[in-house]
Amino acid sequence: MPRLYATPGPTLRRQVTGDVVALVVVAAAVWLAVRVHGAVWHLADPVRSIGSGADGIADQLAAGRDGVADVPLVGEPLSAPLDGASDGAAAIAAASYEQVQAVERLALVLAVAVVAVPLLVALVARIGPRVRWWRLTRDVRRLSSAGRPGDRVLALRALTSAAPRDLLAVHPDPAAAWGDDDAPVVRDLAALHLRTLGVARR
């Protein structure tokens, strides 16, 4: 199973710091998304009130229409205007609810966008380097298991990538020692490269 983190050291600290920063950014984005969703959602409150009021009026007019419809002779003429007014109020209510739904959809889309963009950036910023690190350390572990020939390759990588002060801490002339195949120095240089990448010695 691939390791998610390096062994204790600078590489691990960088990985953990980067992951914590990414989590904080995503958490802040979620918090902001909730705020944005709530703010936009409440923009439809006046329209909700209009729709609710229009619904109530439509119900009252419909009840009045039903009440006068049974009156002999004048029931139908009296109910016709009430019927039209009830239909008009119902149409206003329906239009209001459509507007409310549009605002609610907008609130959801904006909230998702506010979360999705930072989340995507965080994933790209963290997963890409982590996958490259894992592939590199997989190859390094194979070299570490290859014995002395693998140590020479790892030591050579250390000579080309490690900080000068770290190389000089291993040997005053590490390149010459590597060229002379000085076994202790080669092993120490290989260990230096492993530590730099955060890989445990096998």
C-alpha cells in the first residue's frame, strides 16, 4: 500500500503543513459557501411573502365564488368575476414560486461554485506533488533494497541534489569518496538521499 506521508523530517513537515493549509482553505470555503447560500436564499423572502399572500387571496376568492355560485339566477354572473380574480391571484402565486425556485437554484449554484473552486485547487496542489513523491520514493525504495549497487546510485543522486553543507557533513570530499567507492561514505550518502525524501532505510 502506498505511503501517504514521509518518515519524520523536513519532507513530512512540508507535507503535513501543506495538507493542513489545504484543509483550512477548504473549510473556509465551506463556511463562505454556507454564508453565500443563506444570503442569496433570503433574497427571495419578499417574493415568498407575495406568493403566500397571493395563495391566500386565491383561496378566499375561490371560497367566495363557491359560496355565490349556488345562488339562483345571479350565482353564475356573480361567480365569474370572483373566478377570474381567483385565477389571477393563483397565477401571481405560481409566478412567485417560480421566481423563488430560481433564486434558490442560484443560491445552490453559487454555494457549490464557492466550494468547488478552492477544493479543486487544493486537490491539484496536494495530490499532484504527492503522487510524484510516491512514484519517486517507490523507485528509491527499490534501489535501497538492491544492496551496494543501489546505494551507489542513491549516493550519486545525493551528490547531485543534496545541499552542500549536508554533503560536507558526510565527508570533506564526498565526490572523491564516491569515486573511490568508499563503502561507509557511499552508504552515508545513500542514507542522506533517503532522509531528504523522507524514506526509511531498509
